[in-house]
Amino acid sequence: MPVVESCLIPAAFDRLAPAGDAAGPVLVSAEQVADLRLYLDRVPDPRARRGVRHSAGSLLALAAAAVLAGARSFVAIGEWIADVPQHILAALGARFDPRRQAYLAPDESTVRRLAQHVDGDLLDEAIGTWLIHTTQPAAPACEDTTADTAERGVLPMAIAVDGKSLRGTYPRTGGSGVQLLAAITHTTSTPNTEGIVLSQRAIRAGTSEVAWFAPALDQIDLTGLVITGDALHTTQDHAHYLHQRGAHYVFTVKESQHRLFEQLDALPWHTIPTHTSIDTSHGRTERRITQLTPLGHYLDYPTITFPHATHAFLVERYTTHHSTGNHSAYAALGITNLPTDLAHPTHIAAYLRNHWHIENRLHWIRDVTYGEDHSRVRTGTAPRAMASFRNLAISTLRHHGWTNIAKGLRHMARNPL
């Protein structure tokens, strides 16, 4: 991991400012257009033009920087903006008052009202596009670090797709709240590109995650990437969509998907070679047994009626907790369209294990570090906007080498300038 800067705030501002104006080393080229403000300026201002003193782009940039500095609420955002010096207000596009010869800090209420009415889809698109350009997930695939890499080729970068409910937005009397579907990178050894949120979409009331799977991935170049999802996303439409986009899928299958599950379960698993791995971290011993088999009529296997499928897999996991001595067992069937040169039991095991990075490297951090589920922000699009700023902050920290987000935020709180 690269050495972490003594203070991340200036580095973050370098990335928020135009690439050519960065005082330090340019982390991304001018061709990558790494000025977040240019993207935020494209988000339409929902306010009436009369009386507007601060541009929408500058307000969004200030709010994003405040969350990057650890702000967890609009009050905290307002306090951070009120305390920053003039050169930071200038860097983030604050309004300049020629009479006072000073950049003016907007009030907390001004930022909050904009967040309540901003178009969430366009805000997420602006942030996601900037992160895509700075992350480049479609760059050369990362190399597998296992011993027999030469035999099994490279391990392509993967993107996990999963949803999250913002508990604080659900009324105590019942009713719907805000649900968001995010796409995050995983399974890559390329420095500082794992755990980056590339896209987010709101799950509209009366719909499910399935309906927003494709919209969440539309703006990402999926060529050569692997998409992982839980059994909810194991649908024929998703398989067709990913195949058309040049992507691979690794999906699990549950018993509720009766026909496909029965077809996979009928495969002669007792004759298929096994691959075993043992992990003793996190206070437990975990033994994984992975089986992978190609599909095709030439094998005289039962026909698998799932689009573009090339391999089926079975993963068994046996866990012993050191502190309690308790044992648990888990088994999962699944299907993939990975080509033969990329399909290997260790690859499948890695994708399935790392898919849950979206839970512990995004959802958990937003809940625990940022207190998202305890937030009472619920008016308009404000909850989603705050989630978008948190995604941006987490991704920016990771892009600068921070693996412990809470530690990064504490560092930034101690070193505001």
C-alpha cells in the first residue's frame, strides 16, 4: 500500500480542483478529466433562479468535501463550511463578493434545501462518472496472485451489485422508505481500485432490486468485467443483459428458483473434482470445498436452461468458531458464463467471498462510521444525496490508500487544513 499523505484534505482538494491546478503530483491525467466540480456543475439546479446566490455545483462540492472530512449531518456540513478558510472556499467554487473582497460561505439551510430537491439520479451519475474516470475499472485486468497463475491466466476485476435500505427513512407507523442499489468494485490487486462505488440507483416504491440492476450498470463499461450478485439477481434477463454488454456473471441459485436449482442439483457432483481451501482468520477456521464443472451436451449432463451459461459450481463451507467451538455448514449452487481460461474453482471462491465486500466495505461503514441508519434525514431526496456523498467519501479515501475509513476520517478531523 502506498504511503498515506500526512493530511488527506489537501490531496482531496487537489482531486476536486482542476487537474492542471494541483499543487502536488497529478494523480490522474488531464484526459481523465478529474475535476469533480465540472461533473457536479452538470447537475441541474432545482431552485427558482430568483434570489440564488450560490451555484448548485459549489454547494454540492462543499457538501461533498464536508462529508469527506467526516460530517454526518447537514448541521455538521454547515459548521464545516463556516470554518474553512478562504482558499478552500475558492477551490470549491464558493461565491466571491467583490464588495467584501471575500468568498462567502453558504448557510447550512441553503445546502440542505438543495439536497432535498436535487435530482438524485443525476447526482449519482455525476459522482459515478467521475469515479469511473479516476478508477478505470476496465483497465488491464489485475493479475491473480496464486501460485499457479500461469496455468489459469488473470483474474478480471469484479463488480458486486446489492441493495440497502436506509432505516431512518422508514416511518414508525409503517410505510416505505428509501432503498438504494449500489455497484462496487472487488476482487482486484490493482492498487487503490477495490471498494470503489461506481454507481447507485434508487429503488422506487413498488419495485424491487431486480428492476434497477441494468440501470445501475448502464453507465459503466462492463467489457471483460465480472458481475456478482445474490440469488435475487439470477435471472435470464440479467444474463442476457450482461452478455450483450460483454461482461461475465457469477450468480448463486437458491431452492426458490425451482427449475434451475433442480437442474444444477441433478449434476453428478460426486464425480466432479474438488478444490479445498482453509482460512483461520477472524477467530474462526473456515474450510471451503469448491467444485466446478463445464456444461455441454457432450458431457451427457442434464440440460441447463440458463442463457450463456458455461459452468456450474457447488461451494460448501464448514466453519468452526474458536471462542465458542460452534460449528456451521453452508452450501450454495451457482452458475457462470466465465470462459474456460478464466473458470477455476479458486476464481469462483474468490468472487463469491469478495461479493460481500459490498456489505462490510460499504453498507457497514455507512451504518457504523457515518451512522446512516440512525440519521433522521428523510425529506425529499436528502437521504439519497447524503448516501451519495458518503459513497464518494469512502471511494476517495480508498483511492488515496486508506483501508480503514474510520481512521481516515479521524485523521482528517484532526488535520482540517
